[in-house]
Amino acid sequence: MFKTLFRCNFVDVIIKLTGEKVSKVQTKEKLEKKDILKKFYGGCKPSNCHRTGIEYERLPVSASGGKAVGYYADNGICSFLRTFAREENWDYITDDYNIIGLKQEHDTITLEPGCQVELSIKPEFNISDLEKKINSLNKKMKPILDKSGINLIGYGVSPVSTHKSINLIPKKRYKIMAKYLWGILSDVMMRETAGIQACFDYENEDDAMFKFKIANKLTPFMTAMFANSPIRGGVETGYKSFRALSWLNTDNDRCGFVGQIDEEFSFEEYVDYVLNSPMIFINRENVPMEINGKISFAEFMHNGWEGYEACEDDFDLHANLYFPEVRLRNFIEIRNHDCVSQGMQYSILAIYKGILYNTSAAQDIENLFKEFSYQDFSELRYNVPKSALNTKIGDYYVKDIAGEILYIAEKSLIEMNTGEEKYLDAIKEYTLAGISPADVILRNWDGLWNKDIKKLLDYVSK
């Protein structure tokens, strides 16, 4: 969804007969913060143009036993992409001639590091249009996937295979990231997990910052409501969202909340957080050059690095390697949800749409949260992966506040008169009973399923 506005424009490097590089001169003026801020101001849209977007990741597993499906196998993910592209007339997305995704107009099917399949759909005014597009793609993909013995499951973490047996896809960026990210569960995050991201527009800077603040405060509650990854590697983990736990242990320099969820926040303050985070690498002539955290982007802008100067492409790459709970682009991207299915993927969109696209509803959420401090939200983020809706914040249980969040969202959607309150039904039966999808899985795992992984796979394949 985030389009690159400019490309780096280098003059040719002068090469002596010996092959030694003499200079790395750039013809463009030095990148400044004002150039970066234009990207965010460029995202401002009148409220009647506001749309909803989704990025929907799923785990490809063997239909026979649930092991993660790799990229290179005869009936693996690369083979699936080739066949789908040929039969449905989609274009390849490549990295060094390796197929890493497909595109058709504004829609893409791309691969995350461990072969997770992500559908990124052009934003729409109505959730029903997103649902129709995803249903259509699922219908087209299913015969090819079935023939290859692959299931795409609506679940947050690999149920059978662990990262040690899941190879990275052949994308240069992911190899560099895997080497750099220092958290003890970063390999789990990259290779084993699947999530859902929800995307929303803003009218102006004040509107963006208010939505950004509300979205951040909602994220730990939404993580709890949609927790859906308690079984990993064939065993119970003790966490209801192991995916959320993995993000807590990936890289604190680029994950979590941006700022203190303050009343006062701006595009410039958000950009400052991104600029002051360590750089991983840059690209020149499609060749990655590793920086490995030696400098921040702000230092790169001011001083350059090994003869190279910063350009807008560099910032775009750096911003894409910044992974907060809520990421600001020329839209707002909310990133913290386990992959779910059975209609709950659209419940995520409906809750946020009902709240973020209705000022009164957003203010109701702000009032609901007014007695909680930044410290309360930060601690909640760390506690929710284990106990989900049974976590406490202050004197309250998350499940009680989640019920209020649903009520506010539903009331707002009814007022919008689009009929989209129906998308809340899939999650309401869980939340109003004080449980998450993980609770249902655990109850069955220890009961009717008798720890049979095949029954879990059948359940999350629906």
C-alpha cells in the first residue's frame, strides 16, 4: 500500500583501470527531514475518501501431517506461485530471479520469511468488498493448493514445525534480518508466525495522531481478544498468543509502542523515533550493504556512511524495517493480531472501523481508557500473551473492557448504516463469554481432541 515516491539517482561510480572505486557522488540534494514529512502529509485524505485495508497472512502446512511447507519442494510454495500465476495471469514479483510473490493490479500475494502466504488487498470503502476479493482468491487458489497437498491455516504460529526446520525464502532482505535481529524469539517471529494487519486512512495530522493514539491503546486488548496461537511444535506452550510473545522478544529497538502514547504527538515526533533507530542495511544497485546497527538513520542523514548519502528509498526501506504495534505511513497500519479465520479476520477490521472512523466512538474509547497510564498499557502488552482476556489492567479484567470495546464499535457501525456490524458476530460469541479463540483450542486440546494435532489442523483449516 505504501508507494515509494522517489528513486535514488546515482551517477556512475568512476572506476580506475585497477577496479578501485574513486567516488560515490549523488546528484540529488541531501535528504532532509522535511522531505520525509511530505510522505505523511501526502497521506491526508478527506473523510469521504477513507478506506479500509487488510494484509492477511496464513501458514502453509502439509495437509497430511501439518508440517510447514517449504519453498523449494516439488509441490512447495514456489511451485504453487508459478502455477497460480500461469492459470490466473498474475505477474511475478522477484528477488534475484527468485519468485517471492505475485501481483495483479493493486493486489498482491507475497511470502513472509518462512513461506507464510500474505494476501494484500487494495483498500476498499466496505469490508464486504474485501471479503469478496479474499473469498474469490481463496476459491482460485484452493484447487492448486489441494493438488499440492497444502493447507493455508488461520492460526498464529506453526502448529507442528519449529523455526529450526523452516528455511528462509530466497529473499536477500530476510537473510540479513535473520542475522541482525537479536531477540531470543526473533527466528520464531520470522519463520513460524502469521498475523493480520489492518490499515486505515486519516484526514489531517491531528486526525492521524488521535487515531494513532487510540489504536495503540486498543492493541493489547485486541491481541487478547484474537489470541489464537497456544499450541506450537505439537505441544501446549503455556501462552495463549505465542505469536505475541515472539514479538516481545524480537528487537526492542524497533518493536512495541512508539513514544509514551502521549496526548501530544506529531508526524515529526514519529519520524524522529524512526530516524533514531539503528539501521540494518541499505540497497545500492539492488545489492544490499549491511550496516548492522552501527549507526541510526539520523546519523546516516547527517554524516553519510562509507561514502554513501541517504535518499528517500533508504528511508522507505528503514521505515519498513521498523516494527511497532502501530506503524505510521501515509496511512495507519495496526499490526498486532494473530491470524484468525472463521470470519474473525473481518471482525478485526469492523472493530477498528467502527472506532477510528467515528470521532464520537473514538472519544468513548479514550474515556474508557482515561484512568490507565502508559505504564499500565506497557505492562498489559507484556502480560496479555500468556493469559489473554484473563489479564488484569488496574482493577479490571481485560475481558470486561473488551466487552465495552465491542459495544462502542457495534453502536458506531449501526450508526454508519452500512450493515457492517454483522462482522462483529464472529468474535462476539467469544468475547462476551470472556474467552479468546485460544481458550476454545485449549479446551478441546485437553478434552475432545486428546492432544491430537490432526484435529487442531482440521479446526484451524476452516
